[in-house]
Amino acid sequence: MPYRDEQLDELVQFFRGKVWLDYSGLRKVKAPDKFAELPVLEPAIQAEVNKLRDWMRNRRYADSTVKTYTEAMALFFRFMDNKDPETVTNDDLEEFNRDFIIRRKYSDRSLENVLKQALAKSGIKKPVTLHWLRHSYATHLLENGTDLRYIQELLGHKSSRTTEIYTHVSTRSLQQIKSPFDDL
């Protein structure tokens, strides 16, 4: 299966809501002019992809959705050199995202450009950065009751002190704390 420009959008849609990807560590790297060819999908893994395709068709998913998911799955396993599906980890997904999707598609400025284009299309005039978006996401998680340790893991922080920065922003949560004496 040759690489297509649309595959990035399809893969992002496939992994949306399933994996939190930490973009804070992005840095400029020299991308090779030509990437190595991916191996052909092994018959056993192709059979698993076919099972997914059949299952989705039986559940009456749209043909475009079936195509997107099955091609994304096949591309992932080709990138992982036909790794056994039972042994796939979140680290494998991060590696795929970092080493296949981002390095093949995004330069150091293109993520910011995508954000700026989205802001222009939506008519938002306030200045926004990817870092602010990340910070806002973490703050909303905290305000909605997500445990700080989970947020730390999602953001990829090694130290809880780094994640605790978000606690000073979330004063709404403090106001909603109910004293046990209020129930007396």
C-alpha cells in the first residue's frame, strides 16, 4: 500500500479519543529525503485486518469509514514490521505517530500553521498557540474532576510538580469544594 497524503488525516481520525499524544517534545529534526519502504503485510495480520473490515461492514459502517480504519490499521502494522497485535503497546502508537506521521508530514512550523488556518476559518481573533491549547486542555480536565496523576500521565510529565502548575489556574474547582459541615 503506497503512502498517500490523505492517510495522515485518516490516521488522526482513527486514533482520536483513543490516545493522548504529547506534542510538547516536538523539535526540529532533519527529515530524510527518502523514507525506507515499509514491509508487505504478513498474511496473518492481513487476515486480522480483513476480520475488522468484515465486522465493520456487518455493523453497517460507511464504506469510507471501513476503508479508513482498515488502511490505517494495515499501515500501522506495516510500520511496526508486522508486530504481533497481542503485543502492541501505547509506546508503539507513540512511536508510529512520532516517527511515521509527524516526521513525514509536519515541519517545525506546519503545526502552528494548521492552528492559525483553523483560527482564521473559525473567525477567532484572539491569539492562540499550541502550548496554550495544551494548557487549556489540562485545565479543563482538572476543573472537570480528573485526577492530577492522570493529567500528568496524559501530558507526559515526569514530575507531578510540572503538572501542579495547572492547579493555580483552576480556582473554580476550589469554589466547588463542599465542606462536610455544610451537610450538618
